[in-house]
Amino acid sequence: MRAPLYSTVLLLLLQGERPSTACSGGCVKQLTVCVFGLRWGRRSLLSRQLGFRMRSLRKTVLLAILVSVVLVLALLHSWPTRAYTTVDVWQRPGPIVERHLEDRLPEPDQRLGNIPFHVRDNVASLLARNGCVCEGESGGVNLPFAQLLFPRVSAHPLHTAFEASELEEMKRRRAKEYKSFQKRSQTPADVLIVAEANNPLQYPTQGVEVRPLKTIIIPGLALHNLPRDHYSINITATLGTLNVAAEVDGVKIKGDGEMHMTLSSSLLPNLNRQLQFVTYTNTLFHPSTADTVQFETEGHQAVFSIKIRHGVTPKLYNTGSKGDYNVSALVTIATKTFLRYDKLQDLIDSIRRYYPTVTIVIADDSENPKTISGPYIEHYIMPFGKGWFAGRNLAVSQVTTKYVLWVDDDFIFTANTKLEKLVDVLERTTLDLVGGAVREATGYTATYRQTISIEPGEEDGDCLHMRRGFHHIIQGFPNCVVTDGVINFFLARTDKVQQVGFDPRLARVAHLEFFIDGLGSLHVGSCDDVIVNHATKIKLPWVSQSESDKIYAKFRYPPASSDATHTKNGLLFFKNRFQCLTHN
Amino acid sequence: MRAPLYSTVLLLLLQGERPSTACSGGCVKQLTVCVFGLRWGRRSLLSRQLGFRMRSLRKTVLLAILVSVVLVLALLHSWPTRAYTTVDVWQRPGPIVERHLEDRLPEPDQRLGNIPFHVRDNVASLLARNGCVCEGESGGVNLPFAQLLFPRVSAHPLHTAFEASELEEMKRRRAKEYKSFQKRSQTPADVLIVAEANNPLQYPTQGVEVRPLKTIIIPGLALHNLPRDHYSINITATLGTLNVAAEVDGVKIKGDGEMHMTLSSSLLPNLNRQLQFVTYTNTLFHPSTADTVQFETEGHQAVFSIKIRHGVTPKLYNTGSKGDYNVSALVTIATKTFLRYDKLQDLIDSIRRYYPTVTIVIADDSENPKTISGPYIEHYIMPFGKGWFAGRNLAVSQVTTKYVLWVDDDFIFTANTKLEKLVDVLERTTLDLVGGAVREATGYTATYRQTISIEPGEEDGDCLHMRRGFHHIIQGFPNCVVTDGVINFFLARTDKVQQVGFDPRLARVAHLEFFIDGLGSLHVGSCDDVIVNHATKIKLPWVSQSESDKIYAKFRYPPASSDATHTKNGLLFFKNRFQCLTHN
């Protein structure tokens, strides 16, 4: 198909515009148009360009109108839909499919409805409620160190981040943005499908995929009917066409190359052999979607999805030399600094004692940035006070090694800070990130493990639940557990951290927001045997604060009613669509 | 369950460590352990910590050994597996499921094998080959402007990026990294499952999801058997337990709360009512996986997946005031500059003529960076020559608005550069990115539309195919099309661009690598009616190159055999696992 196209079509090639060779009908039209366009004789390049576009546009628009008249709009309520703004298709299941799906949702008929049952509270209470409720724990012991010894769960409604006057507008905007988000993120592959019982049809229910605009054989189709005179099956698709890769004797084929194909035969074995050659070709382009295919014979229907998507393109990193872990080839250390060059230099010196050639990336939004020099040091200057997460995002955006180690600029490496151990965890498990432990001057060592879960809510938003703790210990790594959030000392796969990102909208205090954004993407671990020291934060009364310490404190620990708190909770409310945060 | 836990367990609370309250059996064990631990009397904090861990570890390890003995390793060939390194589970389907799946893969029995068929070449040729072949187009007309008028497809094997001496080692490393990647990215939800015909079981084949460690009712389960004395069904899961939310009279329940549950009754309606209350609780934590559930009755089996994952947390942006598009609230302009401050200033001045308050983010890796000042300008200084994609990644990492507009530092805004039009496209479609057009001094306007597809290969890698052109025109936007790659002037959703990222390993020449990395994630459009001018690149012989122009040219247009080309093709080979690139 390609050869004739290239040798006969003389498009306006300087433009380099040409619809993909995958489109069959459209190409022929444009072929004709182009050849005609050339016979016009000499004209200015521009008007020929315009002429060509006008003609092909008109034809394409006519085709669009014709096809869109044929399609029917889908039901809206509770139907995951995707506005598929192409020439002629809205990506929603057609009417026949919906009716059938509706039939399949389990509805207790009269007989079943009358059968007595007794609710099991311990199980029923585990089921999700309709919407979530923003409540903490009440009661508990009222001792001096109560919160420390018996941390109660407190609940924080997030709408309080906004003034009463702006709240309605914020809710309205959030709902609008959320609706667009849903259109973009839901696919027909998530719709509930229930397989009909006693169906003579055999068909694939999972695992059928095709790359966009490509062709596959649909596996597993067959008909296991009782003997009869004549057998007939229909297959219907909405985002592609059906065909056969081979023709079997004794089978009549109708509609091959179209979205609705019928195969019929009086010989069941022949029909089943023919069914093994049925192909699906995706014709309506979308980079990531699914087609809902109907497969039916007299009296019975089956519905299944064909995922239409590119494969997942890997992002692999070179690991350096064979043998032991080459930390300099595998790891880049990333940090952000602000007005604390003395602490930063202490950090760098301590790193160099153990890892003389590991690259250190420093994001710096100090007011009058100093030069930080040294081999394997990359220093980035940001606008003054641009912010904490902006700096974190900048630093990780520059990493070119397989792993990135996050450290705060006031950490100190010691002999216990064995990065090889953390590398070992990520090399030998499927974890994406593993945290270590931070030791304070007092000797107290923290891992700050947090489990995070989200309880779906309704229009008001979801509920975010954070609890100290972990899920389980990791086999083979007795000092390590699986959790959802960790302390600010962790090794992670660079591609995963870059994919989740640190939201630059968080200017000041923020930490777990990264793990909230990473929920579902990051598989997080925490090991307590890799320890970094924390340069003391204890404000000793007889030590006067330096000027830079004072400015630092002003930015780092803003007063409770400042914009920082607003930004944190306001973001949770708007960006992530939460109504409530509970934690202990 | 929470209240007793908090009020009776005195764990080593300064550590703040506590397994999540979602684990039931484990919690009781640790509760006992902790209470016992306290009765030891005073000991050092450290040894108490160790003691507690040792005891619970021992019990957990015993449990692990017990459960792992039960599980059998899955088949390796063509079975997507995920190494689930937790206490006791490797995330692979168990033996019974595999045998059943194997039975279901269509194998023509003797009768079907003998039925004659005739291959349809035009369809069969569309099917994917086993592995891809690196070949371009041969022949074609040999005219002066041949490549321009009849762009032939050329094929580029990518292993040539490496010296022969290092190629074997690179292949070995790449294969190892790819294997780990596959373990992390495949899930049981992608396995092919074929539904058995004439199965009296009714069950859900798609759309069943549970959040990690949560509980749901499994929808759609039923038995539609012919009348008999006694009906019995078994349900088996591997990553969670089964139970019932309510007990129905006349139904015997065995194994409730375990991974294998049996329901039996002599009354079919009662059994079906009971089946409407079956619950699944995920107990083995993983942030994103799927459980393969077997549902069977005498003589028949059904297999389906329950997806275990957090919901997709939205990342919504505030859009500013109501009404018309507020470009300053919605868009941030991002660019990278290197030694071309004069051109950069021209760009800024031209932007300001039309958009006086839009934020401009500038990543700068010039050798002696100048200060760029002005309102709504953010200037970032990078290490000298750090690189093109590193700079792009930096700039977009700092954007806090819903959309980001990429421009090169030598563009000039004109009255035709109406950003509102591009915003309109992204606001009203599900596209993630929309490119504009760049006009050269000659008047020639380019959109550089490219379609990209990947043909899967075998151990040698996949084949990457890029062709000029687009997929189709967008309904409602007659000047816009859908494609896979565009020119370096585009508006995009900030969260999607940050998620795909610009790989900082690409130091010099690179462009489409961003779109290759974005394949499958980005839905890309291109409109030719939003035009930006390109400050001329024509090297007029009588105009002497300035010093900075010369240095710029040295970095920008490296000689063919330099590292830059190596990095581009070497990266395609290693990072994305391609063996071949074809393009026209």
C-alpha cells in the first residue's frame, strides 16, 4: 500500500503533511485531490496549500457528518465516558451494549427478594459507606503525655483553608475540573461486565490488546452449541473493524472489513475453525482506550473489551560496571538548600568521606546565593524563596542515574549511612522507594513510617487517612517494611520519582504530599538500619540565633494562619479533591 | 477494633511504629507480644525494641514458611509475573488457575485441524510478525529533490551507537534491566482469560476493583443450574479472603474469612441470594495489582480478576477568575536559553506586548549567566552546558499553572500568536498537548507533525517507526489534527508534561524523544492557526558570526561522530529498548 502512495502522490511536500498511511479511504480521497491539484498548473505555493486543505477538509467534514448521524449518544448517568473528540466518535458504549449491561447488573427478582437473611455486622461494616465522614476518635485517656502515648486520630475538614466568601466558587471550579479529569482518565476497560451463564459462546474476557491502528487475531472465540441445522454468529465493534485472516470452507462471511461482521455455516466445526481466524483492526485513533466488542448468537450475547494502547515503553538506566554496586554510577544525591550554607557544607564534607565521586545536585533559592564548588557537584540557582517542593522538583529533574537519594541539607553522613544497603533493596525487590532512618542529637532515631488510604467521598470530596505504621515486613530484609510514606531520607528509582514529582505549588512546609501524589504509583519501603545523622535543631537558650537562622526560621516555620498552611490544606482540598484529613 | 488497640497496646511509642490496624491476625499477635514485653520491667529502650521485633519476626517467619509451602511457582514462559516480595507471597497465579487457563487457550483439535482454509493475504499481512525487522524502503525515483519530494523511509539500526567491544555488555545489562522492569510493570490483570462456554456460573469479567486492604461485595455472582438435589460452589482467592456480608437461610457456609470458601444449599434461589452477599477483602498489601479469583461448581470453572489499587488521585489546578480565559492564571511560558541573551530578550519583549503579566520561566546553562530581570520572570541558573533536555525538564518542573507553553528562546510572538486558541483546544477536548506552527523568515510555516508507532521485537528490542503526518482532524477544530509528535511550540497540561518529563540524559540535539517517552500517556494535537515567528537561522555569508554564536553553534550542532548522536541513539537502544528506528 505504501509504494503506490509514495510514488504517485505529489503532496505539498515542503509542508510534509500527509495523513498516516494507516487510513485507507481517506488516503485515496487525498490522492485524487492532490493529483488534481497539481494539474492546476503553476500557482503560488500558499494558495495551493490552501486549496489542497480546503478540498480535503470539505470531504473530511462531509464524511464526519455522515458518520456522526449514525452514532447514538450514550446514557450519561454513572457511565464512565470519555469525550473522544475526533472526526466522528464519542467514546461511549453504544445503546445495545448498555441495555445488555443493564440487564446484567444483579437485581434480586421477586423470589430472591423474599428470602430471609441476617446481616453479619463485622463484615458489612468493612464495606465502603456512601461517601466518607470527617471524624476522628473521641474519648481516650487524659494524661500529661496522652497524645504521645495514646495518639488519637484527629480529623481536619479541609474546606476551612478558604474564606467563607470564596468557598462556593472554589467548590464549583473544583467540580468542573474534576469532571474534565474524569473524562480524560476513565476508559471502557473499567466498566463492570458480567458474563451471562449457560452461554454457548466461548470468548476472551481479559487480556486482549491491540496497539493503536494495528491488527490482531481475537483469541478464544468459539461456539459450543447443541446440534442444529444452521449456526450463525455476529461480532460488533465500535472503534475498529472485523475481518478474517483466512477463509474456511463452508462458512459464509458477511460484513468483513466493517464494524459488524456475521459468520454463518451449517457445519459447527467449520464455523469454529473460522472463528479462530477472526481479526480486529483498530481504525479510530486514540493512544489509550478500549473497544467494547459484542459477540452474539441467537438468544445469547457476550461482551468483552479489547484494550487499545501502545505498550509501556521502558525507561531503563545504565548501571555502570559489573560486580559490586557502583554507587557513583547508580546514585545521585539530591538536596535543597536555603540560607544554610554552613550546614550544607557539613553535609557535603560528610558525603565525601564515604562517597568521593557521587554526584550531588543542589537546588538553592537563597537570597544571595554563594558559589558551591567542587567536583561532582551541580549547583542550581533559583529565584529567591521560590520554595521547598519547587526546589525538590528541580533537583530530581536533573538526575541522570538510575537512583536518586534525597537528603535534607542539614544531614550528616556517618559510617552507618551505607547507601549500598538501600541500593540492594531496590535492586532485589520491586519497590520503587526505600526510606532510611534519621538520628537526632539525642540518639532518637526516626523512620516516620506512614500508611495512607483514601476513602471515596461524593461531591464534597474524598477522605484522606494517614496513620503511623507499616503494612508488613519484607521477606529477605528483616529490617525493612512496606509502608506508604517515609522520612525525608530515601533512595528511589529516578524515573518513578520524576513521574510523581514534587508539586511546586507547595512553597513552605510539606512532606507527605509527595507520598499522597504517589499513592498507587509508588511501592514504598522503609529500612531502619541505614542511618543518617541530623544536625541538631535544638534551640539552646544560651546560643543566639544567627541572622540567617532567624530568616530561615521565618520562612521554614511560618505562623499558623499564614498562606503556607492554607496552601497545604487548600491544595489537598482543590488539587486532590479531599474534604477531610485524619491522622494520628 | 481501633479503640481497644489504642487503649491497651503500649508499643514503643517514641518509635511511633505500629502495623496498620487493617491487619487483623497480626495485630492480635503483636498486642500479646507488646503487653508481655511491658511486663519485663525496665530495660533499655533498644533491647526492648529488639525483643519485640524478634518475637513478632519469629512468628511471622513461621507463618511465611507455612504459606509459601502451599504456593507453587508459576510457569515462566510467556506468563506475566510480578515478584511480590512480602512476607509470604510471590505474585503469580497458582497451579490450578494455570492449568485451567492452559486448557482454555484455543488449540485446534484433530477435527478442526483438518478443515481446509485459504489465507487472506491483505489481512494476514497486517498481523504483527514475530519480532520486527529493521528495513527501510528501497527503490524510488532518483530525481534531484528526491528525498524532498518523495521522502523515502530510512532504517537505522541503533546498536551502532556502541563500539563493537562494549555492545555485548550493553545488551546483557539492558536485558537484565528490562527483566526487572517487566516484573515491576506486569500484573495478573493483563493475563489472557477465556470464558468457558455453557457454564452455569454467572460472574463478573471486568470492572471489579478494591482499594488495598479494603473490602467489597463481588457483584454479579450466580448459579443457573438445571434442577438437582444439591448445589455447591467454591470461591478461591490468592491475595485476599472471602466472606459474606449477610447469611441466608438454608445455605451452608464453610471457609468464610479464608482464601477458599464453599457455599452449598439444596435450594438454588437461596444459594443465589447468598451469592449476592459474597465479599472479598484484600489482605496481602500491594499498591497496584490484581487478584485472580476462581469460581467453580461441579464440572465447571470460571476465572476473573479483582483489581487491587488506590483510585487515581486527581491533580487539579485552579483556573483563576470565571469568564474568558485568563491566560496569566492558566499558562506559564517555559523556555531554555544558552548564550543567546539577545534573542531571549527579543522573545521576552515580544511576549510582553501581548501578555504583560504571564509568568515566564527560563532555564539557563550559559557559561557566565547574566541577570534577567523583570516582573513575572523566573530565571534559573544551571551548571554550564548541563544540557538541552535537562534545561527543559528544569523549566517545566517549576510551573504552577494548569498549562505550560513551551517556546524556544529564539521565537518571536506576533499578533498571530493567540494563546487563547490553544487554551481553548485543551479546555474543550481531552487532548493533553497541542502544538502550534512556527514561521521561518522565508514565510515557510512548519507544524512538524509526526506519527509514532512501536513494533514489538524480541530479545534484540523493538522497532520504532516515525512518519510525518497525522491521524485525523479534530471535530470542532478544523485547523487542528491529532498526531503523536509536534514542533517545539506547544501548550500542554502541566501535570502530564511533568509526568512524562524531558530526560536530562539528552544533553544536545533531541526533540522527538519527549514524544516517544510520552507515547501512550499523551494525547497530542496540532493546530496550524496559532503561529509564532522564528528569529532567522539563515547564516548570511556577509554577516560574521559573533563569538557567542560560534560557541552556540559548537554546542548546538555537534559533529556527526560526537557523543550527542551516540547519546540519542544509544539512549533509544538502551533506555527504551529499541533495535531500530525508521523514519521518512
